[in-house]
Amino acid sequence: MKKFILIPLLCFCCSMTAQQLVKTATFHAFDNFTPQIQLRSLNGNVNEISTVDDGDFVIYMNGVVTDEKFRIVDNTGFVGINNGNPQRQLDVAGSANVSSFIFSNRLRISGNADGNAWATGVNGDGIYREGKIYITDKQTPADATDKGLNLLNYAETNRWTLLAHNSANDLDFWQNGVLKSYINDVDGSYVVVSDIARKKNITPLHSVLADVMKLETLKYHYKENEDSSTKTIGMIAQEVHKSFPELATNDGDRTGINYAGFSVVALKAIQEQQAIIEELQSELSEIKELLKEK
């Protein structure tokens, strides 16, 4: 490693005039006879390239041994920048810039004209793409609203957070700091938050049985499906929207159906049917009593 680095430097020096060489580089050895190249700029600044006793290749700045800027470890090949004891292939102490942008104490990777970038942080802000997605430090029980994987819309006005809850062990879904739902850690069931403390304008659900009877259940392929694929069972959103606008959207390419919400509608319909059954049973009992009297 030392030969490959020193030879180009020596060739560079040999290509210079004698006057330039005197002003630019001198050879020197420390008291412990450490091999060293000393480079002097025209304004007198001194930088030194050296191999130390342990065989590492080191660059010092300003002629001060303690002002180490670069090191290649002899036995591992690890490279340290502002780090005299690198523990990885590249170990940087301080800021690193991988584009035309620099953040203090972060590694930022960018190439977009709008300035958005991927970055890592050490001050609790995790890994993120500025303004769009970021991963924060681990969640604590007292502050769970943005600790996890955060996804933001383009205008940065809406944020969804996905996190593993610290104490409940569930997988949470938060929107703008409000818990919306979670996946239960015990059986994997999807749970929608339904605390009465979170609700207002509560009213009973109207009779649904007549509207349920209007719904047409179908089997179909989506247009992107192959004809040989299994058909989907469902309904048409535009038709559902007429009777249950709360459970179907009619909004261009976002037109769809909240099928999970129909579990409540089905429950209500069963209750209505049961009331009808009980009324018929009561009428039947009266008829039987009348027949007995005859």
C-alpha cells in the first residue's frame, strides 16, 4: 500500500523544477526515525505524509503530529478520516458530504435539483429523505406520535407514521400524531381505534335492511387481470354509494368500497331481521292460541 501511494508522489516531485521542489516538498524523519514526506505550500503551511510504527499510513496537517486527518490501517485496510482508530471500511468523525450539500454530524446523499436528499443523523432524527420520508430514533412510552417510519405527502401537510409500540408490542398506524389503528401483536388482527372519548356527533344508524336488499353482489375480473385468473367477489362502488355513501367513495381513480364497514351494516341488518322474526313468532303464537280456542 505504501509503495502505491508514495511512488506517484515521488514521480510528481521529480517532474517539478528544483526551485519548485524546494518550496513544495522536503523529506524528514521524526526522532523515532518514522519515514515521512513533508509538503510545504508557497505560503509556508506544512502538511506531512507518514508511516508510523504500527505500519499505518497517516496524513497530518499543519506540521502537528496530533492533528491527524487521514489514516489507513495497515492490517485491516480500514480508512479513517479525522479518526485515528477506524473501525469500519470507512470511518468518518464529523460531517460527511456526498453531494453539494452538507449537514452537521450527518451523512447526506443528494442529487436532486429540488434539494431533497437522503440523510442520516446522530441527534435523534434518524434516517430520512428530507420532507418526504424519515425514520426517527426508537419510540418511548411518553412520546410515540412520530417515532418510527414517517411518510409525508408532497406538500408536507400530511404525515403517516408506522411504528412498533414500545409497551403494547403492537404495530401502530398514526396520522399527524393521532393513533388511527394498529395490528394486534397476539393474533395479528387489524384493530381500528374506537374509543368513545375520540368520538362526537354520535347518532343511531338508520334502518339498513331495505338498502341492503338493493345491493347487487357480483363476481368479476379487474381489467388488469388475466381472464383465467380467479374472479373477485364484491360490489360496484357507484351503486353502493347511492345507499351507503359513508362506505363508498365516488372520486375518480380513488372510487372504492370500505368492505370492512359492511360488518356493522350486516350486524344492523341481522338485528332488524331478528326483530321481524320475533314479531312473526309472536303473531304465530297468537294464531295458534286462536286455533286452540276453536
